[in-house]
Amino acid sequence: MTEQVTKNIFVGFSADLVEQPVVYHLAKDYQLIPNIMKASVSPDKQGYLVLSLTGDPQDLERALAYLRELGLTVNLLTEHVTWDLVSCTQCGACTAVCPTGALALRRPEMTVSFDGDQCIVCQMCILACPVKAVHLDF
């Protein structure tokens, strides 16, 4: 059995593609386990999905090619949270707003830690940081 991998992706839909059953095909045709981490569809029917996809690496690559062939915008999310260690006060304000627990306050050290696999790119941590020490790098 091939080792399973997980990739986080951003999928952008134009108005003419927003009704495509993309998640269904990712699961059925490519044997992937999709997890919708964030989604939005605007009134003019443009939209996006932030997905976590788990499966065989070859199936994952075939699925990404399928999405691109449909005309969807597909970007791998390789972002990570960085801190300006000089500015950061380790106050934990960013951890209080993180909806997935990607950011956590380690105790007893009282330092902030980050789990990129849990991040949904909501950027709440950036807004919450009182000293502007949190950044997303893509």
C-alpha cells in the first residue's frame, strides 16, 4: 500500500464553474479524502474552496490536473506562520482567535506554537496580534 499524503489547496471558481461537483469527483474518481476547511460563494456565484486532500500521491497529482483542466484556479497552500521574534511578546492573542487550534500556547513555557496542517488561512491571527508580529508567508 502506498503511503498517504495530505496537501492543502486553494480552488477558485468562476461564475460558470461554481456549480461543478468538484468535491464529489475528487472523492469518487480519484479516491481522495477531501476536507473542506473554508469556502465562500459570492452573490455573482464566484467562489473558492480551501481543501485538505488526503490520498495516494499519484491520485492527488491526477486530481490536481483534473481541476486545472476544468479551468479552476488551483494553488497549493504552502504558507506558514512566522513571527518577528523581536516584536512578539508571546501574549497568545493569536491563539485565542484561531478556529482550528493551529496556533496554541504551550505551557508551562508560555510560547506560541503552530501546526501548519491545521491552518485554514483565515488570517485571524494576523488581525489579533497587537504588535503585528505574525505574518503569513506563501
